[in-house]
Amino acid sequence: MSQSLAVPRDLEAFVHRDAAGKGRLELLVSGARCAACIGKIEKAVVSVPGVESARLNLTTGKLAVDLGVNSADPDRVVEIVEELGYRACLFDPTEAAAAQDREGRELAVALGVAGFGAGNVMMFTVPAWAGLFGQELNASTLTVMYWLAAIVATPCALFAGRPFFRSAWASLRRGKANMDVPISIGVILTLIVSFSETILGGRHAYFDAAVTLLFLLLIGRYLDHRLRANARSAARDLLALQSPVAVRLEGGIERGVPVAEVRVGDRVVVAPGERVPVDGRVEAGVSEIDNALITGETAMAAVGVGSTLHAGALNLTGRLVVVVTARSEDSTLAAIARLMEAGAQSRSAYVRLADKAAALYVPIVHSAAALTFVASWALGLGPREALLRAAAVLIITCPCALGLAVPAVQIAASGRLFRKGVLVKSGAALERLAEVDYIVLDKTGVLTEGQPRLIGAFNHLVAMAAPLARASRHPLARALAAQAGVGLVANDCVETPGQGVEGLIDGRRARLGRASFVGAAQGARETELWFSFIDDDVKIRFAFEDQPRADAAAAVAALRALGLGVEILSGDLEEPVGQVARAVGVQNWRAGLTPIEKAAAIDRLKAEGRKVLMVGDGLNDAAALARAHASMAPGAAVDAAQNAADLVFTGDELGAVAQAITVARTARRRALENFAFSALYNLIAGPAAMLGLINPFIAALAMSGSSITVLLNAVRPALGERRSR
């Protein structure tokens, strides 16, 4: 376990200082969960005298603090963080990973214990309620059954309820009441009343209700934790693409060093097939770069001396010497991951509504229960009867229906979408999806198939160029080779970085590549290859296109029919983006955007009051997916994009987007209906229990009945679908 550093100690020994005397302190911060936490911590730390900058990584929990020359007190930095209510310790990657997993392990264990208790307590409570072997139990046997139920249920409930108890206590200490407060009080009071009835020989005890309630609630809590963990992994997946080692050029000698040790001004070598480790500028060499991480497009980019490179770009053909312009943590790749971290953290609007309802529930209903107890005792009913009435008030108004109102709808809607080929990763995503009024689509891989395809070429010409195409790693050459199928490979092949490949085909020397490489006139577009035999004046042009999905135009029309605006944001060139936009019927489109520009465009739309759904598939879309109000990705998308998205559609049809929105809007109506029912139920049941018209047994039945009603309403759309088939 990490130990708090709030106690006075000298942390100067853990500050890494450079030759100029400037230092760097790395801390592990626990408890930060959203963009507001990031801003609050960084602002407070920067306010410490001598601190030049502070950056908190929400994924790893690492707070990197840059200190001035012997002027900042590192102990004061830790104190500031802990005064804000967060825990801080020296950063240890192993401890950081353990801290992220600790909550999940605790919830999993609590869920297992609650499940064990709920299953085994039924052995004793079912005979108590329904009789044994057709015979109603006598008083002494009933008491024995309740004591056996208590032995099983009490330790299970107290252990499994710890996540709720801690959360409720922390909330009350801040002077607030979240959903866990009434749940905790309801569970504890149910156990107290059950013990009281068992000791006094009463007919009804509720040990099974306490542990079963916790079991059902923990299922939702654990699933929520897993969903949040998957969302956080999107940034880790993206950062994993950054090379951990850079080859630094020192006095003509190449030396491998950790990428974290690379400084601005260093010279690094990037060999063909390797990813660029940090942002930089080409000092020597020419090559072709796969910039799909930045642009998301299949077209390769030729680079040479003076060209700017971004971390994560894949060097395809030539050796490059690069002058570093930014450290690894300040690279474009790290900036995209940081946008994802800040944008992916969200909180369910309906859960916030439920928490507000719980905040009102605590003072009103608990005051009513206390008043019922005092008034009943004062009216001469005795302490036992007064306690039973007060318990009935709390049990019948226990916010189980309120707690299930949203999760039940989300589970039912997620099941409907799963049958339609759409995977929902977050219940809150359905709420946000129902609210969207504007759709932003990426081009490549969303509106189009995402792979370059050879168009308009005769088979005998394809077969002629195929031997050279099979010898090249270029994506367009691979597409040409795929069209030709399996066959011979040219001999004596030499690939010229950024130009093309040359080799012998049946003893004749030929070239395949750029127009200038083959000797043709200037090419008309990026997505083309030229082929020619050197001893022949005939130049053959092969054109490639990324074809639109078969249902793209129909899907766009369906989105418009739902009253949604549609726009295309792409990193591709204007010509192909414009062609696809016209083909699918979209008037608003922008081309040539970087990942950060895409995210900025999403932010501008949000500032205009738009609720944006972003649909993207590439690494360059990950930041925009995280920043949007809701997000979707196709099943063929890269892992980072799928993790950043709220929903993933697994089929080839873009129409799944409109279907998902329709289901989400229906789910929102059901959730609001459940809220209304829960409120009406409590308004009627509460006063009835206060007047003594309902005992704890009837209260437990009514509470269960309200939960069942909420569940049936949640699955009503799915039942209607099945009847219509």
C-alpha cells in the first residue's frame, strides 16, 4: 500500500535535477477522476512558489512537477495535493497499476461474497416464508431458521456492503448524501429489525432481503467499474504505439536509450519499418511515412530534409536522421492521449438525478421515520411497535426502484442493440446518445470501406505490373498485388524511398511507383501508381479509390430523418473527401484535419450548444471520439478508437448508427417513466407505512413489487419487438 506523504519529510532526495539546477518531481495521485480534478490539482500545484509547471496524467495517476532552481519546496507540493482531498505518494509504476486494479478486486470479492450469501440464506428463509414439506413452521422452528439465516446473511452483508458504507460515510462527512447513503441505512436497519424480530419471536425477518439487495447492486457497480477501466485503457493503447526506445546519434555512434531520456535538440535515427519515437524534423534522408495515426488516411507521405515528423508515424522505406523538437511526454501522440483522458471521463446524467433524489430522500424520509417512531411510542404503541412502523417506512421507501430505474433500462436497451450488432460499453453512453442532435462522421473506414481498391484497370495490365507490386511494401502496391492474386515476384528488385520499386520481369527492367519515377507526366492524384518497362515509352496508370459503404447514402438519409445534422471531418485531401461527401449527400465537410484539429472542431460544436455524436475508426479519431458527447466506432476500427468509443457496431452497415439512436431515445423515455413511477410509489407508500397500514413484511413485498414493475417496464420495448416478429 502507498503511504501518505503528508507527514513532514525531506523529498529533495527524490527530485531529479539537471545540470542547470532545475528539478522534476513525480508523484502518484489517487482519487482524481475527471477533467475538473486535473485542472484543480494542476492549478493549485502551479501556485506553489518555485513551481514552473505541473501535468497530471489521469490514466497513470502520475503528476509531473517541474521545479525551478533550488526555489521550490517539494514537501509543500505534496501538502497542497493532499489538502485538496487527494492522496499523494512518490510515483511507482507498479503501485500505480496496483491502485487502478485495487477497486476492481474489492468489488469482485464483495460481489462473490454477496452472491454466496444471497444463494445460501434462501435455504433458511424460503421454508420460513413458504413452509417446509407442506407444513407451516411452528414458532420455535421458525426462530431457528431465522438464526441460521442471520449466521449466513449478517457477515456477508457487512462485508459486501463495505463499498457502499465507505462511500456513504465519505458523502456524509462532506455534508452531502449520495445514493449510497439510503442504501447503507436501509441494509443496516433491515438487519437490526430482523435481529429484533428474531430475538422477540416475531413472525417475519428480512435477512435475505439485505444480502440480496447488495448482490444486485454490486452487479451494477462492478460492471460500471469494468466499463470505466476499458475507457481509461484507450489512452494506454494509444501511448503503447510510442516506441519505448529511441536510437540516439552520439558522435556518429548509434546508441539505444529509453525514449524518456531523449531531450530537445538530440538527433535520433529511425530505420525503415520503425515508428518515429518523438516529434522532430528530418535532418538527413528521404522516405515515405505512414501517417495514419495523424491523418487516418491510407495515402503515404513523402518526407525529406526539413520535413516535420510526429511521434507514432511509421517509417516505410528509408533511413532518417531526425532532430528532436519535443520530449516524449510533450509529443503529438501524448497530446492526443491527454485529450482522450480528459474527454473520456463522464458521469451519467440520470445517476446525478438519482443522487439528487437521494439527497432529498435522506432528510425527508428519515425524518418521517424518526417522527413515526416518536409519535407511535408517544401514542402508547410501545417501543417494539414503534420501531416496526419506523422500519416499515424506511423499508418500503428504500430507493431500490429508484436505483434500478436507469440500470434496468440500460441493460435492456444494451441487449436490444447487441442483437442488432451494436455493443454498448457504458450505460451513460445510451443517455448521451439519446440527446445527440448533430452527427460528425469520419470518411475513411466509416463512410468508406477503409481500404484502397484498384479501379478501372484491365486484367492483363494488372498481371503485367503485379510481379513488381508483390515486391513492394507500399499499401497501393499491395492493393494491386491483391487484385492480381498469387503469382511470380520480379527479380533484382530495388525500392527507392519515396519513389517506387525497380526490378526485372522476364528479363526486362521495369519500374512501378510515382509518375516522376516512371518517367510519366506529373501525376493527377496521390492515390495512383504508374508502371512502365524502361525500354518502352508506354506508361500505364493505375488509380485507386476507397469506395463508400453500400448503405452510406441511406444511412445519412436515415440520420436526417431523425432530425439530426450531419458533417464530415476528415484528415484526407479535399478532392476525395468532397467526392465521398457528394456521393452520400452531405453538404458540410472539412478535409486535411489533424487529430487535435478534429478534437477542437468537436469542442467548437459543443460550445455552440450542439450534442455531438462522433463516428470514427482511426487512431487519429480517438481524441475526437473522447471529446464528443457520444461516440461510435465500427468493429474494424483500431483498438484505441474502439476503447475511446461508447458504442461499437460490428457489421458492415452504417445504418446501425441510426438504429442505435432510436433505441437510445426509447430507453430515455423508459427511464423517465421509471423515475415517475418511483416518485409516485414513494408518495403513496410512505404515508401508508407511517399510519401503520403496512407492516415490514408487506413493506418488503411492496418494495420488491416496485422493483419488479421497474424491471418489466424496462424490458417492455424488447417484448414488443419479439411479438412483432
